Amino acid sequence: MPVTGYDAKAIEKHYDMRPLQVGWRLNSLGLPLLAWYGRLLMDRANGVLNLPSVQRQRGKELREVFVRSKSVALIKSGQAFSLRPDIIKNKIWAEELGKLVDAVGSFSDVEAMSIIQKIVANDPVLSLFEFENDYRAVASASIGQVYKAKLRRGPQLEAAIGKEMAAKWGGRYVAIKVQRPDVASSVSLDMYLLRRTATWLSKMRSGDILGIADQFGMQLFGELDYEREADNCLRFRDLYGKGWDDKIMVPDVCTPLTRKKVLVMEWVDGVKGPWDGEEGIEIVRLGLKCSVDQLMTTGLFHADPHRGNLLKTPDGKLAFIDFGMMADIDEEDRYGLFGLCIGLQNKNLPLVTENLLQLGFLDDTSNVDELIPRLRSAVKNATGGSGKMSDVNFAKLQAELDAISRENLLQFSTPPFFTVIIRSLTILEGVALSVDPRFRLVRGSYPYVLRSLLVPDADDRTPVALQKLLIRLLTVNGEGKEIDWEQLRDLLRLAQ
């Protein structure tokens, strides 16, 4: 079907009339997974399930199931799970799924060259690009594959992008990302199946499950537009790649050669995580600091920070290289997240509840008195029984919140916008855990959150939402009449 953006009604109408195509896709996705699960049950029955060689084989088979599905949704789920060994409970399987970042199968390099020539240039593609690696892709991803090339200096480049841009880009190495020819139709059909599943699940549990599915669909379809990704990259570069921190690197984009299905950007040399040693820990801290600033200050949020999208450059910088999944978070929600994070750290459950209401986790009729002890129990379970927010595991906390959402009496549900944020934070926590198994997201991010809260912007403008939060935090009983000096000292100490 023609794809110009995410349109749930158009997708539903299109595939409602094509039951055979839908049934074939269900079989192609479901049967291999069932067969893999059957082999797993046989391993358990034969007592060989825990043998490392068997686990390695099953991990490889699971990865191959994901690859052969050619399902962007399934592959992206596998990439996320690869970063969460604490969720799938199998380190070997996590290692195998981690290979999905680059080993998702490729399409013909000849076809890719044809796409570049057809979309980017009327002249033969070799007049503009000098390809490395014998014209073969250097990386494959779920939506496209990447080639490394040098832009040739000369009249052809000047004619294609103008003299000024040719002077800037001529002779530079670039990454050329080419979209898979069939990815749009695959995503459309997968979203049809996902929405059908979400509709069915909505009848059995509370929460805006269909809204969450649609949020995921909008993110996926947004990734299909490389011109949109180029805009995201340039916005992110303006915010973080030009002096926010000298250790952050964001590539430039060659906009005159970028189209909806071909993206041309500055090539970045670097190593994917996990990174060893103290330098690796510092890189993770830098990524966390940057993510907190995105979430709490600018509102432009990188929603897919898996290790395939983060590189450590030869000079020790952290480079962001993929901007397909981004989120814009408005000011009201940002400061609601401020209050939520600080309330969790201080075990201030009334403050937590207040911000859950503001963010849309609760409706106005929720039984707050009943919710607070339930939240205490959730925090205890997510911290391994300690009850200390410094010990919280973000994925376990999300599982506890999901469990609360199934208790209809409390009318608790995860708002669709938050699914993008929580996915990014759990991925980031997974990257950090691969470097430091003792890492905890709240403990690591809290100093940066407090600095964002206590240090004003350069224009000294304090938003109304932040004023309310500061009054709630720093005055006795949150009444705004008298400063709570002990609380202020504690916050300043933790911000160091």
C-alpha cells in the first residue's frame, strides 16, 4: 500500500480486504516462533536446557527467527531485549540478540546502488561517490543498510549540491543510509497485526493499549522518512554537538543529497559498546547526563540509544549516529517527570502520586489513599526488598506499574507518550548494566536531575510548572510559606 505516514484507519481498511495476506504473515511470524519454543520444551524434557552449547544454539536460532521474519517491529523488540539480560534471564540469548544490531540480513548492493542513483543523482552514482568496501554495505539495520563513501570533488558535485556545499563536503567521507525496498509495506502489515492484538488485549486489561500501539506505529513510520531523520539530527546537533559538552559528537548532514529513502551524513569512526574500564564508565555517565538534559531541559529526546546507535570515537567522545526515533516532550510533562524522579528518590509518595496524576498515569477519580500503599509495595519489589530508590531496577519498576494498571480499581494506566521515554530509559540502563552490573538508573541520574532543577537557564526564566515544583519541594509541607532548609541542604548535597 502507498505509505506517506502513519494512518491507522487507512491501514485497517487496506488489510481488512486482504485476509489471505494477513493470514500468510501470521503464519510466517507465528509458526517459526512456535517451532523454536517447541525445541525449548524438548530441551527441558531431556534435561539439557541449561547446557551452554544448547543455550548458544537456541540463542542463534531465536536470532535467525527474528532475522527471517523481516519484521521491523520484531527486530527492534529483539534489539531492546538484547540489552536487558535481567528481563530475558539468559545472558547467552542476550548476546545473540545483540547481533541483530548489525546482522539483520542485507538486500542486494546492486539494488542499493540503483536506488541511490535513481533518488539522489541523474548522473551515474560513481560520479558523486567513491565507495569503500568494494561497494558492499558496512552495516545492516532493520530499516536500511549503510555504505561508506567519499564525496568526489569536481563539477558533478558542484552541479548536484552547489559550489558552497561542494566546497564544504567535497573529499569528505560520508555514511549513506539506503532504505530497504519493501520495508514500508512490511511495517504497515505488522502494525495492522499489532493493532488487532492491542484491541483484543484492551478487552481484558485496563490502560490505553491501543494508544500505546499507535504511539509505536508513529515512531516506526517516522523512521521511514529519512528527511525527517536528517532534521532530527541537525536539531540534536545544534543542541548537543556544538559545545554543550566537548565529549559529545553529533554528525553533520549533507541535506542536498538526502531524500526520504536515502540519507547522506558525516561518517563517524568509533567503537560500539559495551566499553571496558573507567573510560567506558565515564562514557556511560556522559550518555546518562545527556539523556537527562534531553528529558528535563530541551525536550528533544533520543528514543533509541541502544549500543548500535552510540559510538566511542578514537579521541574518547560519545557519538550519537541514528536519529530515526526521537520524541518531543512538552514543558508540563518534563517537570512532571522531575517531580516523579525526585519523589521516588526521597520516597515522597504523595509527591509521586501528584505527578502520576499530572502525567496521566491516574485519572482524577483515582483512589489515592489506596494507591499509596500499593506504590510502596511496588517500590519495595523493584528494589529487591530494600525499599531504597538508589537500588531500583527500572525494568522491574515498570513491570510493577504494569501490574498496578491491571488492577482496575485503581484506574492506573501508562500514557502512550511515556512508553517512548520508558523504552529509551530501559535501553540506556541496559547499556549501563553491560559496563557496570551495579548500575541503577535513578541513583545515576539523580544528581543531573537536581542540577537541572536547581541551576537556572541562562535567560533566568523559571516556567510556571517549575515554580510549582520548587514550592512543593523546598517549602514546609509544600505550602510556599516557609523554606524547608533541611530539604534544601539534602538536595544540594545530592546534586554535588
